[in-house]
Amino acid sequence: MASETLTRPELGSVGGGAAKEIVLGVDPGEQSIPALVWAADEALRRGLPLRLVVAVPPVPDGLRFDALAHQSALRMRAESAIANAEDLVRELCGGVRIATDLANGMPTTVLRDLAAHAAMVVVGSRRQGGAAETFTESSVAGPLTARADCPVVVVHAPGPTAAYPPTLVVGVDGSESSRAAVAFAVEEASLRGARLRAVWVWPRSVLSHDDGEEGLAERRRLLAESVAGWAERYPDVVVSEEVVRGHPVEQLALASQESPALVVGREGRGGYAGMRMGSTVHGLLHRAVCPLITVPLARRERWAGGGVGTVRSLTGAERPAPAG
């Protein structure tokens, strides 16, 4: 089937039911090929359109004298970038339905607005470093991950492809946010024909009484509760459970070396000052080897829109929700 170019709908018409898209943020300065390939594959896998988005930022105040020329140059570069991205998608994944969107505004703001009506947003990452990646106007990954209303996929490099079947990793800490991550991860594993490895990272405690067999047994119990029921709803997915000792960022980054994707909840336990995401997510933005998928709690609440006892997937299908 040949790829298809879609016209741009109004934002309000994208939301609701199964009318969802995979949104890819295209960087006119340096397009991330791994992010483009990941987004196109995911759109094909889920049977969803792929929207390629380039944002043209406003001209800084200091450039008012030649503002029109500067804005024209930015727009020409954006048009070229989105055309090149579309050509690459057509060449690599011919069955994907494509929409393109050239928008005015800061990239983070444009993508965050589209995220309110998207199945997920995919962006590349240049790994600029802590403060630059999170706070500068030119960065996208950190602020978008912290505030988007849908799952955000940050692709620095493609995950390994040698292992078969592949094994996705989901970080679990017992929070409602990590339960949302498990719900997403099980569906993603099913779509990929992958196994799912649920990992609870247990930091070493300064309190000796919390560091023995009883503490380990308690965390194994909590981990089992967090993934309970999903294997029955997705019988094609083999789910393994593992409690490991160490720092959450270090251990999950280590697990990401052998996974096609690492899935985590956005809020988690603890947090990062000034941002609506957990400190583990913040660390993994710079340490994860494979694509990092961050799932907001709000997404799981919307999945429950089919009524008590059902969970709505990204493609609109409903499945019984796990008990408890």
C-alpha cells in the first residue's frame, strides 16, 4: 500500500475515540533519523496516521531590524526539513499514512498542544546535558516529557534488534504513575510480539531493618500486585518480574541496553524541582540507551473512559481492566 498524505485537521477533530495520531517533532536543524524510523514503525504497527510537525519559532526581539528576512529563512528551512522527513518516511515505511504540519510557535509549545489529541509524541534527543536539555528554549525532550498529556517517546538511538523475541522493560515502583506505565507497556509488548520485563529497583537503605529478606519479600509482593491481571488480558505477552538493588536511574539505564524500549511512569515517587516528572525520569532522559517512553497518569485515567472494568488502548480498543 502506498503512503498517503493527509490534510491538516483542526486540533479538536483529532481527539476522541480512535481518531488518534502518532506525532513526530521534526527538528529543522538536525533531523533525528532514529526518531523518524521509530515513529513511522509505531504508526504502522498501530495502524495510525503519522503527523510530521515542524515549528517555526518567533523572531527574537534583538532581530527586529531584519525580522522578515530572518523569519523567511526559518520558514524555508522548516519547509525543507518537513519535505525531507516526508520523503524518508515514504522511502522507509511505504504503508504509513502521512500528515504534515508547519506551525508557528516554540517547538515545545506546539508539540504540547498537539499532545492533547495525540496517541503519542516522538522526538529525538541531542543529549545536551542536564540544564540545557531541560530548561533552554531550543530543547524539547525535557519540557515536553514533563508536561505532555500523552506518552512521550524520546529517541536518542535505536534499541537493539538482535534479540528475539525482544524484551521491553517497564520500571515499576508501586505508584499510580507506574501502573499507567505497565498498562502501556503490556500493550506495546503485545503489538511488538515482545516479552515484558517488569523491574522494581530497590535502593540500598541506611536502615538495616529494611534491608533484609522481609524487605525483599515485600517489594516482590508489591511488584506482583502492580502487574497482576495484565498477563491474563494479554496472554501472548510473557511477563517476568525482577527486584534489583541499586539506584533507579543506574539500574534502569543498564536494563535499557538490551531493550527496544524502556517504559516508565512520569510522576513516580519523588520528583524534580520545578518539573512535573519524577527524578528517575529526569535522569533517564540522559542515561537511557534505548528509546524512553514516559507515560503520564492522565493517560490511564482517560483509558478508563469506557466505564468501570474496561481500559481503552491508544487505538480505541477496549479490554477488561485488571482487578484491584
